[in-house]
Amino acid sequence: MKKLLLASLITATSFGASANAVITFDDSSFGGSGVTFNALDFNFDVATVSQTDTDTNGNASGLEAFSEFGTTDLVNFLLTSSADVAPSAYEIFFDYSFSGFAEYFASTPFGEITDVNFNAGAGALYVDQFADGNFLGEMDANTIKIADMSFRFGDCLILNPTGNASGSCNVFLDVDFAPGYFSTAGTADLSTSDNVISELTVTVQDVVGFSPVYGSVGDTQTFEISHDGNMSFDVPEPASVAILGLGLLGFAGARRRKS
């Protein structure tokens, strides 16, 4: 039992070893000299939302199918408490799409809320080598994908969605970096690193067009949510991966002895 407990503790502590990892972005191919950051600061953006009366009760209470998609550009590369403005020689933007279920509550101890739980989605980082101001959704020959992101888990809590809305969202994504652009002190190229996770933290600024009552039973309503967001990254250190391996070996050994 003690060996099982020790193996469990070793395995558990191996995760989250380097949250908000310091990363270097090699932008030399775009005329830059390298940018070091531990968070990406995105511009204020507006997501398009589609919500369907899935339970056909005619209103937004109960579990309703919910999806949102949008695109937002990078404002700053952030490092600790200081901010370096993103170089103007190119533009970076984040394109995303998430889906899941939402439930509206007209009255709670916190007031009127919509609770959103995502169960699928994806995102990607792109760089446009030329600053022309037309990068929002403008995928062309000058646009390069520098990171793919697949959904892990996430949710939102929107306060007062029919009035002066506010709230927050947290979405976690598995990251697959393109080769040659991102690195850390412990990893030559993050494209070769497994289990890199990004956390997208979003502040809800406004909701426009949401109705707690559908036009007809089974109807779909479309509205907009305004966000302001940041993204940080958790990069497992080589030592952490080795410790995780030891933890798993401990489990395996304990299971064999027990059997």
C-alpha cells in the first residue's frame, strides 16, 4: 500500500511542473530578432454564437447545444509584469471554434447566469508575414500556421447575459507547434515536445442578441459574445517526464507483486 501511495504521489506531482513556461519565438524568418514571452495577449474580439433549443422546451433553460467561433489578433507578447509590443513586421492571430452545451438560469444567488460546458473544439495560431491590417480570417499565400491546438476541456460562466454581461471562460488545449518557431531553455524545438498544454483565459465583456426565450420550439438563435483574452503554456520539463515514467513503473511493479 505504501509503495502504491508513493507511486501515486510521484505521478501526480509530475504534472504542472512548468506552468506559464517561458518560450522563445524565433521570428527571424519574418525579419525579427526573437521574442521571449510567457503569455500571449490577444485583442478584444467578438465571437459568433449559435445556440439551439435542444430540449425543445421553447426557452434557454435546460441543456442547449452551444457553439462559438471567432478570430482574434495578438496585441502583446507578455513576460512577467512587463509587456513587449508584438513586432509590426508581421501579424499573429488565433482562430478558434468550440462547441458543447449551455444552460440558462434566470435566478441564482449570483443573479442571472448562463453556464457553458464545452466538449469539443480546436484552435490554431497563424502568422501573416506582411502587416496589411487584413489578417482577421484572411488565409492567403502570406499566412503560415505556426501551432495547431486540439480541445482538452473548458467552460464559461456568463453573468447577466441579457443585461450588462460579464463573466469568464477557461479553455485548455493540447498544442502541436510547427517546427522551427518555438523553443524553451530545456527544449531545442517545442515541435518535438509532447504534452504541451495551453490555457486560454477569457474575460466576457458583453453579450449582444441573446434571448432566454426562443422564437419557436426547437429554434436556433445566433448572437455575439465580446471577449478579452490571454493564453499561457505549460511545457513539461524533461525531468518531469522522467519522474512520470518512474511513477508509472511504480504502479506496474506494485500491480505485478500484488497479483
